[in-house]
Amino acid sequence: MVVTPLDREIFSRIMAETPKKVSSLRDIGKQVLQVGFSFLGTPYGFHTLDGEDKEELVINFRQMDCFTFVENTVVLTRMIREGKETLKDFAALLEQLRYHQGQRVDFASRLHYFSHWLYEGVEKGWFINITPSLGGEPIQKKLFYITAHLRDYPALFDDRIYKKMKEREEALDPIPLYHLPKGKIKAVQEQIRDGDIVAITTACEGLDVSHVGFAVQDGKGLRLLHASSEAGMVILAQERLTRYLEQDQSRLGIVVARLV
């Protein structure tokens, strides 16, 4: 496990302040947001999980990308709901969620693609995928982004790991992926609840999802609580989700999942 003294300090602060607030809320989505809001202002970080040596379980509360922000928030929420308190508890749940079949073996065992992460999360009992019930449409994409960007992932310089990652990508072909095209979101956006996970599907070749965060429903409409590379930190977006999607043609639609 890789964790710094500052990570431990942040974890202790969150566990001192957040569980009472979370336990006062009955709705799991609002509990998720309570935990997520505790990270507001946390700096954005790129490739915070990747190293050149063996795959370690990295715990990083100091800086996050959009995916690790969602992971940290989901795991903390589940941990608090289960009455667990220690960093060891957090680490065990994080490994279960982050890795194929809950087992950390190497770089290729990490669930790099959102659709794979969500599929296994549903199988593990963490989420339900509500995208089909919202009128989501199936999309077919071959996933190969990671092995096509070898220089961005030092672990892939090991031929054995590269081969395993390539095999993992090919094995993802049968996994169904539904998304709600952005032109259809307004008609059903009231069915999306606070704390739902919202992932942005992308036109990028070889990639399923380019961004992810949590739904926030308030007087300003449906917005996203997320780690923003543009803002350089975790923020609550000012613009509505539909507007965010319209700003970039490569943003095709959304996948929506709900914690259970």
C-alpha cells in the first residue's frame, strides 16, 4: 500500500468530520455528495496511480483525477455506511472495487476502462446501471486506448504486462455498453438523482468514457460534481450538464449508475 503521511492526515480529518453528517442522511445519493463535497478544492492530478515498478495499491487524497475522485468518494461512502473506520478498511474496499475480481495482481488487473469498472461493480453489488431504464442505447466500441498509448503507461514497457493488457482489452468486446445520447438527456434528466455516477461517453477511438463525476440536482438544474482538469481541482460545475456536453462534439452522451 502506498500512502503518505499527508494522505493519512486527510483521511483522519474526513473520518472525524464526515461520518456523523453522512449518518444523518437517509438517501444514499445525498450521502455520496456529502462525502464528495469534502474533497472540494482538492488539486487535480494526472496519472496518480501509475508507477514503473510493480502495481501498488495507491491511496491518494492529496490530488485526484476524475476517476480516482469517484473511486475515493464511493469507497468512503460504502465504508461509512458499513460502520468501518480505519485506513485498512478503506484499502480493502478500494482494492475490491479497483481491480478485476477484486484482486490486485499487476497493471493489467486494474479496471482501467469505465465500462469494465462499472460492469464488475454491478457484479460485485456496488452499483446498478440505470442507463438502459432511462432509454439508453447500446453502443459498440473496441477498447484499445491504453495499449495504443504505450508511452503514457510505463508498466506497459514490460512485454508480459503489455500482452496481458492487450488480452484484457480484447476480452472486453462482449461487455454491453449503453449510453444516453446527449440529445435525449433533457427528457429524462429529472430521473437522475443526487449522487448518481455520471460518465461521459466519447467519440475518441479506442476509449469508452472520457470523464466522470456525480450528479447534483438543485435549483440550477442537473450539474456535475467532479475533478476538473480545466479548473485544476474538484469543483461543482457552474454550467448544466447538458451545456457541458454541448461544448464538445466528442462528448456523445452519458452512462448513469446508482450506488446500492
